[in-house]
Amino acid sequence: MHTRPHLVLSRSARWLGLAAAVSLAASPARADEGQWMPGQIVELDRAKLSGMGLELPLEQLWSNNTGLMRAAVNLSGCSAAFVSAEGLIATNHHCAHGAIQAVSSVEHDYIKDGFLARTRAEELPGKGLTVRVLERIDDVTAEVLAGAADLSDDRARAQAIDRARKQIVDTCEKPGGGLRCEVAAFYNMSLFQRFTYRELRDVRLVYAPPSAIGEFGGEVDNWMWPRHTGDFTLLRAYVGPGGEPADRADANVPYKPDVWLPVAHSGVKAGDFVAVLGYPGNTERYLPLSEVERYESQIFPARIDIVGEWVAILEELGATDPARGIKVAATKKSHANRLKNARGMLAGFAAIGLLERRRAEEAELEKWAQDSGDRSQREALPALRKLSEERKDSFAHDYLLEQVPHGPNLLGLAIDLVRRARERQKPDLERSASYMDRNEKKLWERQERRLRDFDPEVDAHLLASVIARAQALPAAWKLDAFKDMSPEPAATKPAADGAKDMAAKTGSGRERYLKQARQLIARTKLLGEGKAKALFDGADPAALAASGDPFVALALALAPAIEAAEARAETRAGAASRLGPAYFSMLRKVRSGPVYPDANGTLRLSYASIQGYKPREGLLATPQTTLTGQMAKVTGEDPFTMPERVLAAVPKARESYWADPILGDVPIAFLSTGDTTGGNSGSPVINGRGEFVGLNFDRVWENIAGDFGYSERSRNIVVDVRYLLWLLDKVEDADALLQELGVGGLRVAGARAQVGEGTPGPAAAGAGPERETCPQERRGCGCASSSESTPWWLLGGLLCVGRRRRR
């Protein structure tokens, strides 16, 4: 059980007055709301940002399709950044977790033990990872909407918009050369932009810390502060000998980025300016009230129900066997994160009174619409409410079908085989996006992961869960595919199946379908060598129907229901594209404040400052954590263990260059007022000089619901780059990597004098050797002197809040 929070004072706090620290930590966040598009950067308030500490001209961040923001890349749905001229990439450990799992085994468990390539020849394949480097952004609104303007049928409208977007992408990618394009929608379908990327397919693992570091605190600390997780991993991108994107090959060479971020070795302090760069995935700040209510009443409770059961399955079965534990590790981590997110969303809705605020806003919108002479605005609100009611009606059916591909591996594989064969009967541009030719390689990689991670007992429990939930659907929405599956009589004693009585404890009643699920798995042919690949390559509906495989038969029976659900979604998307612009126009007039689009997986910047916050009455959270606080959490039991080699290095940590002169210790994480969401995992965080200071990896619990509206308690959690550098230096002895990061010369530098020990501060004390010269011939490599001119020591003496845990 947990004891109450206690306070750990650094030595510098004993030298300095605490009043300044408390004032900084308790001060309200600035109005730092906004996930700004690259084209908006030069329009931001220069004076405000300069006052916050930005030293670069805005044009150096982004202008005419270039700038430091291009150092941020999309890493298979996460964010990441180039941090050297040799294609070295920094991202979160959890973003590379699947790739680390893919090269792990019981004999070489790189998840548990970590991995370090001391030479480039030792770097391991980053299976499933791709890097997208942004080349340019273009407005294509008129081109997308041209064919839909006069269409009254909503499904036809959606199809016209979808076809136009696919045609634009197809034309963009025709030149080849590794180009990957997408058309993204903004402002409720009011604006469309084409993003052109260079996709790098050969990505290799360079350094991953042991899970005790990269996942320190586990789900107990997830979304929480204070945090002491070393959530970082280093990768490297490779290209063909001529610089062209290529599949993995021995002849490939490191990618030479045009832009990368130099590492700031001197660190950050409370009050400093920072900016978060990256690819935030999805926010819902312009969603109609009726849909926000549906999230609260339907979507999040359903996610908690289904994913909660699946997490319990993976945790209990994964704990019974080391090999099985490795197989389920990445999926368990992903599902557990989604589960805690949904719970936090519901708690956040209540804590910030989101629905009450939105209902009051809806009343203002109603008045505006009635007073408006614009018919489209008057009609938008009732029409959007009607759409929500339609979604409510089919939700249980459609949501279950949507979740199935994330559950039992064999059923997900079979569904993709069947869907691919059916979709390939259509012209490429008319297919569902996942089954287009451009996505064939990624689609097969998904099946490879399913086959690699397949475990018969895990799959049986997940499949039984799906069957039980399908049988519980309302009569009007029953799935014919499962109609002949009858439940076994209720058990009279605990099941002796290696999962104890777990099935009876977790919601769906799946224990009554386990026998049938196991029988289906016993009869499948998809696990035979090359069988799944042959069916995938053949893409022949007749061959699938004749295969005699029970999972293929089940997928064939489910296909019409899946396609009908997609047709409903398509019609509703067409209506939303018609109503969305009018709704957004009203919303802009009723709301005050910054206007930026919802996150949609495209490049954004959020500016911020390093600040603590007040989670609740009587509790003050300061903005930085240290090794001392981490050691106070170590219990020797998961998830609060620490490798012996790290424990051995801790006593001398204060003597290293990486110890912060104000904190008197090696920093681990810090808080900022950044506006972030899912997809910002791995986002590089830069200081006012454009230097790399850390990686975003989480938000605080009080800000999970920030996806639906910015809060003054918005805080993102960043792992400090100095923790990574300390580990590479004092624990791993990774000299080659430190040299590549431009800080190798600092290994011989001693600790910077701590504030309050007869020195006016780190600037006067000297920061050790200057950074190795950064090549100037590459645009965007913003180099800076290692010394600092501003006496920040007056801000020091921050408290570090830690929590002891006992098992």
C-alpha cells in the first residue's frame, strides 16, 4: 500500500529560500493553449514568445516548408526527432516497444535487459518501424471539395471527397523515390492540406534501456506525477547507397537529415521556455455537444469494459510463462494505456465540469443560430444531434466489430485475408484505405506480428470474449456469424485451465465459450508454414471459401456486417462534412481565444514554460524530479525495481557533469504547460535556442480530458535528456554515442558547482568544455555556445515531491 507523499529537499533547497520555489510552482499556467500548424508559426505573438524565452526568430522554426520543426518526424504513429547528422533518432521507449519485443526472446530478452549497439554493425532491425520526414505542405481544399459541392446524398458526398483525396495522394506518390503522401482535414472539414513525406523503411535499434528504467513505475505511475521513468530509446534511419529510401540491406548507409536538433547539455529550470514539436494524434475540442455526451455515456464505458477484460487476460496469462509474457508484452502495454486513459477521461470530464460548460455553450450556439440569417447554421445543430442518435442506436454492434482486430490474433488475421480479397475486386482508388496497393506491405507486416505473437491460450480467451459479447448484442443487431455458437453450462467449480477462475471474474461471461474457442484454434490451418501468406498473396475469394479453415469461415460470415457498418459510417461522415463547416463557423464566433485545428496526426508546435501545478487543494507539485526521488520509490519489486549497475552508479551521480547545479542531482523528468495528446509520445522538446532538452512521454492525470478542452492544469511530462546522457556516460560507457550527440567531451568534466556553495551560479562557474562544433553547412542545425549568460540561480530551490511505496 502507499504511504502519504513526503517531501525530499535537495541540498540547494536548503541554501535557498523556498518562497520563490513555491511561488513558481503554484503560479497559474500562462495561456499556452494551442497545437499550432507549421503555417501558423510566423503569425504567433513574437513579443509574448520572446518574453517567455524564445531566442530564435519564428521563421527559423518554420517558413516555406523548412525550419527546425522538420527535425521532428513521424515514427509509425509516434513522434521522434533526428538528433545527429548521422540519422540518429530519439523517441520514447514505449514507441519502440513493439520493435524491441520483435527481436527479444527468452535467451535475449531486450525488453527486460535493455540493448546497446556499441558499433553500427551491432544495431538490430527495428521491425515494423518507419520514419516519415516531412518535405512540404500544400493547400488542396478546392481540389478535394470540387466533386462534392452539388451532391445532396451524404454517402455519395463522402465517397466523392474520399476519392478526391485518394487521387491527390496517388498523383503525389507516382514519382516514387520513397514519397508518402496524405491529405488531412482541418476545422471540421473546412480545410484540406496535402502532406508530402519521404518515408524511410530501414530503421534500426541503437539503444533501449532495461524495462526497469524505460517502464519504471509501470501502470501505477502511468499518467501520474511525480514521475521517474526513463522513457527513451535511440534508433537510426538508413537509406540506400545513393540516399534513396530502401528496405533493410547490408549496403545501406545512415540517413543524412537536412535538419536535426543539437543536444542542450546545460539543462532547463523552472520558468524556462520550451516548445513541443511532433505529430499529435487526435483531439475533440470542436466536437458537437451530442458527441461529447456520447463519449461520456457510451464510448469510454465500452472501452473500459472490453479493454479492461482483455488487459486482465493478458496480465494473468502472460505471467504464467516467460515466452508468453514476451509475446503479449506490447499488446498488454497498449491496451493498459487505453484503459487508464478512458478511466481518466471520465474522471476528467467530471473534475473540470466539461459537460456543464459545453451545455452552456450549446445554449449560446442555439441563440446564435436562431439570430443568424444563415440557413446552414440554423440547421446544423439539430442535424448533428440526429447523427449522434443514429450512432447511439448501432453503437454496441459497430464498436464490437471495430475492436475485434485488436483482440484475438487469428480472427483478426482471417478478417484481413477476407477483406483484402473482397476489396481487390474493386479499382484501387475505390478500396478501403487499408487494402489499397500502397498499403500492402504494412498490411502483411500486421499479419506477421499477429502470427509472431500468437499464443493459443491467450487467443482462446480473447476469442471467447468476442463470442460472448456478440451473443449479448441487442436482438436487432445480432451477428449471424455467431448464431450457432451456444454457451456451455455454467461452471460449478473453478476452471482448471491455467487461468484459475479469471474468466468468471471479468465481465463478458466468456468462460462458457472457451471450449468452442479452443476447438476452433485446434482446427485452424492458418498456422501452417506459408499458409497465411499464400492466402494473402492469392487474395482469391473462391480460394478462401474453399480453404476449410474455421477462422476464414467466421471472417467470411462477418464480412457483410463489417461492410454494412462501414457504409453507415461513410454516410454519417458525408453528413458531417456537409454540416461541419457551418457548425465550426458558429463555434468560432461564440468562443474566444486561440483558433487552431484539432490534432489529426500532422506536424504541430506547442509553446510552453516549465511549471509545477496544484493537483488539488492542499497539494503542490513542483516541476522537476531527480535520481534521489527515484531511489525513494525503489522497492525491489515490480514495477519499482532498478538494475544493479544503475544502483551502483547513483552514489556518485551528484559528481557528474549531468547533475543539475540547482537541484544538486541528476534530473529525470520535468513538467511544462505544453498542449499535448496521444501521438505526442516521443515528441522532442526544445529550449528557446532550438536545442533538444527532452522527450515528451505523458500527461498528468488531471489533464487527460484535455483532449476535449484545454485546462489551466494542463501539464505534459518530459523525460530530461540529462538522465539519458548520465545513463549513457556513467552506466553504459557509450562513448561513441555521446560523441555523436556532441557531448563526448563533457565526460571528463566534473560536476558544475551547486548554487549556494560559494558560487553565483552555473554561468559564472563555467559549464565545462564547449560543445563540439556543429556542422553549419546543413540548414536548421541550430548550434549554440555551451555557456549561459542569465543568472537563473534565483529561481532555484525547488521541492521534489516523491512517494514511497511498500509492497
